[in-house]
Amino acid sequence: QVQLVESGGGLVQAGGSLRLSCTASVVAFSTYAMGWFRQAPGKEREFVAAIRGSGTTYYADSLKGRFTISRDNAKNAVYLQMNSLKPEDTALYYCAAALVITATRVGSVAEYDYWGQGTQVTVSS
């Protein structure tokens, strides 16, 4: 069983930055693709970014240039650096892990096998 724990959320003013972290209790972390999703109240969970064990990254088109995903396989950790935050970035941010994933479906919730509990990000205007 894989356990994912997110941290780093909080309250930030518009234009500010946050760095989210997710640590995984799993053997062979580098074999998992890792993703970040977010869900705002009343909305569906949406894809933010993903990264393969090799380091290949994928982003939601609307977030490219502001968000950066990275991972440290030695620490079983994945990160999401969020810059120039906007009030519409307010959401619960989830970390997810997938053993097998295809590039065309990297943004699909159904492709991920394990999920964390989420960390709240609130951006004030």
C-alpha cells in the first residue's frame, strides 16, 4: 500500500508563491509517475502537473509557466512550485501516484492508483 502525504499549503496573497511537497511511503518510488491535481469547492478535480520517474514532465496548458513540478527519488518526494498565484488557484491540492501511465492520459484522475489527503491552498486578492 502506498501512502502519500502532502504539505506546504497555506494562505498567500495574490502574486505570491508556495511550494507543495508530497512524500511517499513506497518501495521503488522512481517507478511511479507522480501527479498533482486540485479541486475547488463545487468543481471537479482537475489536472495540474505530472512527472515520470525519468523526469519527463506534463502540465495543464493553463498553468504552464507559473507552476513547476519536480521530484527527488532519493527522498521519495515530489514537489510543486507555484508562482504568481491567483485567487482562482485556490483549491485543495492532491498528490497522486501511478504505476503505469500513458502520455495521452496523464491528466486523467482514473489513471492514478493512490492519492493523498490533500493540502489546502488559499490565495487572497
